[in-house]
Amino acid sequence: MTESVILFVFLVLGGGMLAQWAAWRFRLPAIVLLFSLGLLLGPGLQIMHPSEVAGSAFHQMVSLAVALIVFEGGLALDFRQLKEAGEGVLRLTLVALPINLILGSIAAHYVGRMGWGPAFLFGAIIVVTGPTVVLPLLRHAKLKPRIAAFLRWEAILNDPVGAILATLVLEVLLMQPGEGSGTFFVSIIPHMLMSATLMIALGIGAAWFVRWLCIRDLMPDLLKMPILLSLALILYVIGTLTMDGAGLIASTVFGMALVNLRIPGMAEIQRMKEALVVLIVSILFIMLTADLTRSELAGLSWSIGALTLAVLFVVRPLGIWLATIGSSLSRAERLFMGWIAPRGIVAAAVAGAAGIRLQDAGYPGASQVMPAVFAVIASTMILHGFSLIPLGRRLHLTLSNQPALAIVGANDWSTQLAVAVHAVGTPVLLVDSSLGDLRPAELAGVPVLCAEVLSEEGTENLEERPADYLISATPDAIYNGLVCAHLAPHFGRQRVYQVSPGIARLDQYRGFSREARGKVLGQPAWNFTVLEALVSQGWHFVAIEVTEVNQDYLLSESSHFLLFLVLQKDAAITIVSAEDEPQPTLTPGYVAIGLVAPEQIAKPASGNAA
């Protein structure tokens, strides 16, 4: 095993996964950590320079990886999201893009002191907002569905369009003397339109072919993911051979068509691809940043710094404001979209290839394109990555700033539990397909959702609500398991719970598979029948503030208090389960929620009700 392979595995893969974990654990933008690690390994310590090791194959591998990223991004573009966000998406992709091109080019010429040729190339490159940066940020931001749809659609659709736009500008700038407008309108534009149309047709056709195979049971589940990934790469290669940037269109359209054709089994495959893309993005950001040289960083000048500030505070905000005049976007949404526009891998890849070609052609100022684009990428990743969540909260565009609980199944005891959680100020949502069963909770002020959570509509509605934990509390143990297994990828498998299906069904070998159910709520003996009987006997859910006086007593058998939840106000929710290690502790200041025996309700568990 060579030294370069050891460095790659240890530093890039190990460091990338460590950065992703740290970002998840401490709620930091993963992209910023990956970017910093790449700078440290490359121009900082000069441990690695990937393009020198891999040669010309490095940029080709980067291009193929980008194709998989935009394909996975296309799988996130469900046309049903356009019911509410359609107008904003059209304005951000069709109107804002040319405005940002013009404003960015003017800023590059007058502020960055580039010639008009490199200035227009710079303007074309920075119109894209990379899905490699935007999509990871959205996973942790908990933005409202409408504003999240704006960012998602703009990032994914503008990526291939921006790449083609940069190619168009480059082709015009590299035209030979005497070719003139005739070549532009007779040759370049028709070729680009034909290539784009062909790639759209190929992407849709490939998706229909996959659907045809699936509905006729001609594609085994084992081969679905390899075949889809291979088709995405093949379409990208065909498109790239036709025209630079067209491959990104083909891969994106292929993903969009697959998700909108409603092919059975795509949800599971999509989750597997998301995990793969996390690995790819981690590797790409570290490798591309590590590939920068100190001389390229030294090319950063005061004029490039001023240009970066102009892009951040003038070009993007002004472009969005002009593009959304008279639209249904609120002032907060326009302000948010005007600021949040991180650039990513596609911008870096296009700038690297196009800048060199323009520099070889002898354009003055062409050497500034790559450093200027890099400065915009670095600035937007850091500033937008750290400010997205705080700004969203400030503008009231996030779903919730507190951990929230969803309870599936409305009955006597689950309604009491929801009311107790709601009474202490913790967000809670009670879900059931029967409006009549939800009525008592609704009258008590508890937010409710009347939907079947196993349906597409119910799943989408639940994902739009501020829920971080789930308890399935219906009388049907098998249904509870289905709910937990279905929603585990959204909430996280360690955050979905269900009422105990009974001690016998919890046997690790003969009982319900852990993959087919949630964690047990409370103790194994507390099945639905037991809880229903206790409530009918007068037991009642109460919320008790933990103090130094009652913290030991609440956990004792003599308290007649069955602990279900421990709430740290505005900070955390702990759901008690016999399957968790270690068991939760009660700390003064926390709130304990559980069932209290009838004789203790007047003076619950020797403590004070919260």
C-alpha cells in the first residue's frame, strides 16, 4: 500500500467522517469543517496535492462525482412542492439568474478590475448556488417548507444552467476574429439548444425505462441502486461529450423524472444515495480545497476582497430584490434569499477549467477568475453556513427552535400525555386519521394533524411540522412498528418509540425484529392494554418539576409514579425506554412527565406540578 493511499484513507476519509460527525454532534456546518480540513492538509501543511498524484484523471473523477451529487439532488425535486413555492422558484431560476449575471459582471469589471471578458465569465460562474453546500445545510436548518423549497430548487436547477451559461460565455470569448455574430446565432446557440433538449429527453427516457423495468418486475432490488447510479453517470458522460454542462442537465433531469414518476421502492434507494452523497461530498470538498496552492491563495488581492464584498452585499441581494418585485414572497423571505447563496463544487470546477482556457487565450485579468471565484466560495460557505440558522430564526422562517414531540394515535392516555407535554411549553403534535379522536386534544389547545402517517400526504405533512421525536401509541402493535420503521429515516432510528407490543414479542430472536419496530416506550410490561386499564382506574398523566427534595422519591416504587418523559425546558427531550443505556436521571430543574396513581393526583409524587 503506497503512502498516498494511506494518506487518502486516513486523512481524507477518516478526517471527512470525523468532520461530519462533529458537525452533527455540535450543530455546526459540515461544509465549513471540511473546507477548513482541506486548507490545512493542502496549502497549510502541504501534506497532499491531489491533482499532482492523480494527474488529469483527478478532474475527471471530480466531474463524475459531481454528476452523482446533482442526480441525488434531482431526486429531491418533487413537483408537488411547486404548489406553494412555484412562483418563487420560477423567479429565482429564470429571472434572478440573468440579473445576477449582469450585476456580477459589472462588479467584476469595476470593482474587481477585470477586463470585460473575464468579468462576464466570473459573472456566469457565480450565478450558481451549489447543492453540495445548500442541501447539507437544509438537513439541519429545520426551515419552513416553502423557504426550504426555494433554496433547494434554485441550487439544483441553477447548477447545470450556470455551467452551460459559463460555457456559452467562454465559447463567445474564444471565437476567432472574423467569426462575428453569424457564428454565434447560427452555430453556437443552436448547438447548445439542441444539446440541452437532447439531454432532457434522454433523462426522461431513461427514467421511463427504469419505471418500465420496475413495474414488470424485471429489475431486482439488489441491482436497482447500481443500475441507477450507472445510468446517471452514463447520461452525464453522453451529455458532456455533446457539450460542456449538458451532462449535468441529463443527470439532474433523470433524478427529477424518477422521483416524479412514483416508482415503488425509490424512497429506500434515495436514502441509500443520500448516505453515499455525504461520503462523496466529504471527499470532494477536502480534495478540491487541498488541491489549492499557496501561490493561488497569494493571488487574493484587495480588489478581489472588494469584489467578494460586492457579491455578498450588493449583487445577490439586489438581484433577488429586483427578481421578486411584485411576487408573493414576503419581505423576510426576500431578505433571507438575498443573503443565503453559498457556492460549491460546480463553481470551483467550472472556474478552474474555464479560467485556464481564457488565460491561455491571452485575456488580461483572466488569472484573477479562479482566485476571485475561490474567495466567493470560501466566504459564502463560512458566512452563510454559520448564519443560515440564526437568520432563519430571526426572520421566523424556521419551524421551531425547541425539540418537539409527535405522538401517533389519539386515545385517552396518549391525549393526556400530549396535554401534559403541551402544558409545560414543549412543542407536541398529536396525529390520528380520526378527527373525532383528535377533538379532545384540540379542545385542550394541543396541535393536531388528521392524516394517515403511512400515506405520502401524511408523511409529507408530518415532515413539515417541528417534530424531533416520535411515539407511536395506537392499540395495534404491528401498525406501531410499521410507523416507526417508516419514519425512522426521517427522525433517526434512536428517536422513534412505540408502546410495548408485549414482553413475548420483544424476544430478540422470536419476537419483532428491531428493524421492524421502534424502541419500547417505558417498560416492556407497559403495553397498550395495561396503560388503558390504568387510565380507566383513575391514573393520570402529570408534569412534575424535579427538585432536590423529590428527585430520588420519583424513581422509587413507593411513589406510584410511572416515568415516561424527562424534559429539559427549551433544550432536550428524553423519552424513557428500558432499551436505553444508561437510564435517564432526574436533575433539579428538569420536568418529569408520567402516570400518577389516583391517590397521588391531589399531591403528585410528593412534588410540585410544573
